[in-house]
Amino acid sequence: MASRATNPNFMNGVPELLILRLLQHEEMYGYEIVEAIRSRTGAVIAVGEGVVYPVLHGLERDGALKSRRKTVNRRSRIYYSVTPVGTNRLANLSKTWTNLATAIQTMLTGGHHGHAIL
């Protein structure tokens, strides 16, 4: 049977969603974001710097984030924070992922769309 890709980019928005959520209340630098995602998801989600930095740069290019260089403990780092555009993007992504998670949970628990998966 040939495989069928209905949602080939199914997980592509996850790093963006997590990064925007982390930066919603405090500015952070790249490696700090990598560690926070791993830590706050109980290591269920572990993304590397090779994933995080392109997402950060894309979000900044789109106006969803702003950055500033800051020296802490004699180390220069680039800190990112959310802009109003990013706040709106986070709200839209959160709604989409909440709806998706609810639909999946409904399927797994035998909701009206299917039988429980054991």
C-alpha cells in the first residue's frame, strides 16, 4: 500500500508555538530557549539550536520577534522578545494546536468520531 501524506508539515509549527510561548513573558537567548523547551516539556520535546535559530530568525524577519544584544557575565548574547505581531501569531497558533489536540484526544478516548485506540 502506498503511503499517503495528508499533513506533511504536521509538526512544523511546534517549535514556533513553543518559542513564542516562552518569549511571551520574558526575553531569552537561543540556547536558553533550547534548554527551556527540553526542561518544561520533561524532555519529551528536545529541539536543537539548528531548529531554534532558523525559527527565531524567521519570526524576527516576519516582525513577530525583536532582538537586542546584551552582555551578561562578560558574554554577549542576542535576546529575543515578542512583538504585538508575535502575540497575535501566538494566539492563532495556540487556537489551532488546541483544536488539533482536542480532536486527537477525542479520537484516542473513543469520542463520537471513532473508537478508542488501545
